[in-house]
Amino acid sequence: MAYTTIKKPSDYFNTVTYVANQTDNRQITVGFQPDFTWLRDRDQAVSHQLYDGVRGALKALASNNANAESTETDTLKSFNSTGFTLGTGWGNQTTGDDYVAWNWLGANGTASNTDGSITSTVSANTTSGFSIVSYTGTGVGNTATIGHSLGVAPSMIIVKSRDSTGRGWIVYHKSLGATKKLDLNDTTAATTSSANWNDTEPTSSVFSVGTGGDTNTTDNFIAYCFADVKGFSKFGSYVGNGNADGTFVYTGFSPAFVMVKRSDGGTESWFVLDNKRDDGMNPRNSYLMANLSSAEDANNSTVDTDFLSNGFKLRATTDALNTSGATYIYMAFAEEPLVGDNPCTAR
């Protein structure tokens, strides 16, 4: 059985849904001051928008493209002690549209980290295994190390250039190792490249970047680093069985958020399920895709997935989640731990 010191996961990660109303300075309650908020209009074919407290609340990136950072003065205007403030722009502009916001807690502040060859600026929460890392690369052709302040090796790292359009979202995942990379903004399978992670696994203090421009040109970069925390977060892989009685993936908690990507082939998207859409009930089958601007596909039985007390179970045969013999990587965060003061029950 899993044990966690995080007795209330929603103090560190929380999904919030709301309906746009075009009210300026609207307060969205998360339950804590988020350091990373990922916004998405569920009803329109528009870009995702990712904000964090290290870059500043007005600075947006989109997971579905390789565009440079933009300044959005009327969307997520500020982070506050209980959530975030919206303007009348993208995150609140179409009255009646349904939105989802995925939120992570960092340190509610930044610190300088000199552990690597590049000095970084970091907001790190060692309890929940999450840090936001800002750094400036040393230039194509060079290698470098960057401090992440987690105190344990990250299980997943997502890096994006803030300055250059055309440089995508580069993903390290422990199930693939540092010789391979995925791209959050497209559907390609994992590819072998030393240019991104320098064929070097992250350590408890630093991650490595190679000679390629996607992680180490002279641009400013942002990196989101995640570590496994028993009973709260899990990063792993599974093999599909192509059966409606699908693969069960043990996480040690009832999931609040699961993102899945086929890694060994095909052209599958990054599928995102959570515990707040689908009325909080199984099967979870209303999905968004991190790499696409498509609106939410709601109540689609081809991606039926049950969130259970100790993991998630696939209930459909779709190539996106459960092709027989195919390998998938995932990231998951908890709604409730399997063991703790508030043990979860299946629904």
C-alpha cells in the first residue's frame, strides 16, 4: 500500500472548472496560490494557455504550438492567495463557455540556484515534487547543467524556449530515459537524440541539456520539473492490451489528473482526463489534447477510463490509450491518497 505525507492533495494540485462571464478582475478560487496554471476553453477550438509565477502572470505559452511567449494583459492578470484573477480576455471572454484550469503549487516565490553550470531561478515545492525553473541557455553547440531544487531526481521535465517561435516543448520522461525525447506540442513518437538531454539522466540537484537549440540556445527557457511523490504523483508507463477490459495502471492513489501519450510509435496525441469534468463520475471520457487546439470531446466512449481508488483502468480499445502491445507514458496526480487521514474510495 502507498503512504504519503500529503494528506490533502488538493492543497498542492487542484483542477477548477468555471463558466466565462466577461467580468473584469474575476476571482477564481483554487484553494491555494498557484505558481503554475494551465487554462483551457473547453467549448472553442483555441489554444491552451500556460502561466506561471516565475515568468509572471501576464506571460502566456501555448502547449499546442511552438510559438514564443506572448504578453496577455487581460487574461490571467495575477495570482493571489486563494487562486488567480481573470480579466475579460481569452480566459473569460466568451460568456457561457466552459473552462478548465489545472493548478500546481510551487514555493509562492523564487530563489537563485547555482547547483548547475547555468544559474537558474527556481520556485520549488519539495513536498509535492514540483519546481518551475527559469534559465538562459549557453548557446547551440554547448552542453550545460541546470539546478532544479527538488532534492530528488525529476521523473518528468518539460522545457520550452520563451523567446523563439519554432522551438517546441521538449519532454524528458524517466520511462524513456535521457537518450530520448518527446514533443508536447505534436504527435510524434519518442525519438533518440543527445541534443536535448545530453544522454545524461537528471540527478537530485541538476538536469542536463545538450547541444541542441530546443533546450540550450541563448534564449530564455522555462522548465517544469516533476518528481514521483508516493501517494500524490506518479510518472510511469504501461502496455495496452487492445481490450475493453483494459490495462490497469497502479498509481497508489485515486487520480485527479492523468495525461497519457503513446511513446513507441503511431501519431497519437497527448490525452488529458481529470476528476472535475464528467461530473466527477466514471467512466472519465471527456478529453482535451495538450498538443491540439481542438475543443473538448465530451462523453466519448472510445476513451472510457475509470479512476479507481488506487489507479486508473482503461475501458476502451482506442489507439490513443490502449492499442495491444503499444507502450504509453503517463503523468498522474492524486485526488486522494490510498492511505492517509482521508483514504479514498472507488466511485
